[in-house]
Amino acid sequence: MDWQEWLHSFGGELSNLAVGELKDLIETAKSDLEQFTKRQGEKVENYLNQLASHQITKEQFEGYMEDIKDLTEMKALQMKVEAKARAQRLADGIKNIIIEKLLKLIP
């Protein structure tokens, strides 16, 4: 079961919203021209799949997301303006979608 199926299994509007927002966040990051941002999107998806398959705990997942968010924010400071804005959107998305919404959804 991939992360999208897993989140849909919780049911309800919140899980549908979380899947849609997460899918957009990950796809945007993975298609970015900046390799750093692309790699961070791949990591987020990988950790979501590990969480869905119970390879990592909710607490481990939260720690990984905090690390990716912090690293992305630090890297954004070094990037050129356009890439910086995209990296900051990824960091904000991790905070707003994953840390503040998704983790409340997961039992």
C-alpha cells in the first residue's frame, strides 16, 4: 500500500484534502529544476511510504519532516531568488500540510 492509499483509508474530507495537498507538494518539489529541492521531495515521498508500511513510527516521521523543513529553510538562504522561493514553499508546505495537518490525522 502506498502513502496515498494509506491516507485514503482513514476516510473523510481531511484525508482527501491531505492527499491532494501532499501530492501537489511532492510533485512540485520532484519536478523542480534545483536538484536540492527535487531530492527533498523524493525524501518526503519515501518517508511517507515508509510510514504507510509501518517501517517507521509517526514520531520518527515527524522528526524526519522537521529535519527536511529545517534543512530546506537553511538551503533556501543560499539559493538565488527564484529557487529560494520554491524551496521556501516546500518548507512551508511540510510545516503546514504534514506537520500541522497530516500528523493530526494519523492515530
